[in-house]
Amino acid sequence: MILLVVGIKYLTDYASNIENLYWIIGTYIVVCIIFYQINRKFKNKAFDFIVQAILFPFTLLYGFVTVAIPILSTQIYLFAYLGLSFSIPMILYRIDESQLITGLKEETWIYLIITSGVIIATLLHKQVTFLTFKLIPFLARKSEKMKRFKLVELCEYIVSKNNIKLVIYSLFFIALIIFNFLGLQQSSYYENPNIDKAILQSFVTFIAFERILANLKLTEFKPSELLKSLKLSIFNETEIITDKKTTGNKELS
């Protein structure tokens, strides 16, 4: 046991030099290959246990990769989805910043960027999801490796419309707690307190937008039906006026 501890300490000190680390890794890989091939040729339980012990770091690495790939992929996909949602208002902001078109203040642009971004993320969900899959190559549906991990299905679930709304509400909720707490302490998170207000007002606007959509679903409001009713109303009024004129002309005759 003491020899093992001393050996690990020696390897740690030796590996502190990057060149020595390369040599250790290279030697370890060669040893693993040799022992693996010997174990395949001469199958022995005792020798198999030794090989498993030697390959233990690879087993750990494989287990880590198996767990990490789905987690990292979903995070990358989620960030890419949100990035695309906020890209349009960000591009407009950069154009305005360089060309000085509108002269809007920084906090106003922050309000517009956040508000537009969260509305695009929820209102144009199908379009943003389609673009995200197109822009991230390793999530291509034809990839056999990705099918094995079922990353497409997992990522589609992560960025489902309800989950996106949950992420947005969670972020706004955290911001609300922080900004209100600092506000009660006569302080602000940013140097410009109006930025705090801009973010909070974005949340208020998003809630109002969500309520409008919810009420539209409840009332089953359809613009086409409204236009049809207006058209019928106008034509009906026109017919009434025409009939009155015709009747008046007959009476005069």
C-alpha cells in the first residue's frame, strides 16, 4: 500500500512536466494494448482481473463520455436555440449602434432585445427548432451515432415549447428576486439602475403577451372570420341603402 502511494506521488510529480505527461500517456496506451491482446489470446481469470484494473481509467472515461455527450449536446442545443431567437434583435442593435439610426439608449435596446428574443423563442418555435437542427451538424438526423444516443429526440424534448417557456420564466423569476432584493436595499445589479428596470419590464411585457395568446385561444378569435363578418356587414348595409334609394325613387315617380 505504501509502495502504491509512493508510486502515485512519483508519477504525479513526474507528470507535472507536460513532456513527461505525454510520455506517460503514450506508455500507458501501449501497455493497455499489449495486455489486452495477451488477454484475448490467453484467457485467464486472474490475468483478466489485472487487465480490467489496468483498463479502469478507460472504463471511467467511457462512462463519463456516455453520460456527458447527451448532457452537453442538450445544453449546446438549448443555447443555440436561444441564440438564434435573440440573433435578429441583436443584429438590429449592432446595425443601429454602428450607423446611429435611431439614437435609442442602451437600456431601451436591452428591453427591446430581451422582449423580442423571448417572444420569437415562443411564437416561432417550429421555425427556430428547424434552423437549429440545420445549423448544428452533429445533430443531423441521418447520423447513426446520434441515433444510438437518441440525441435528436432528447434535444427536441429539451426545446419543446413548454420547456422553453419554463426556462424563460425561471430566468425571469431569478432576475426578479435579485433585482427586487437589491432595489429594496437601495442598490442595483448593474451600474445603470435603468437596465434592471428594462429587464423587469421585459418580463411584464412577456407576461402580457402570453395572456393575449391565452385569451385568443379561449375566445377562438380568427382574423379570417372577423374579415368575413365585416364583409357581410358592409354588403348588408350597402344593400339596405340601395333598397331605400330604389324605394324613394319609385315613390317620387
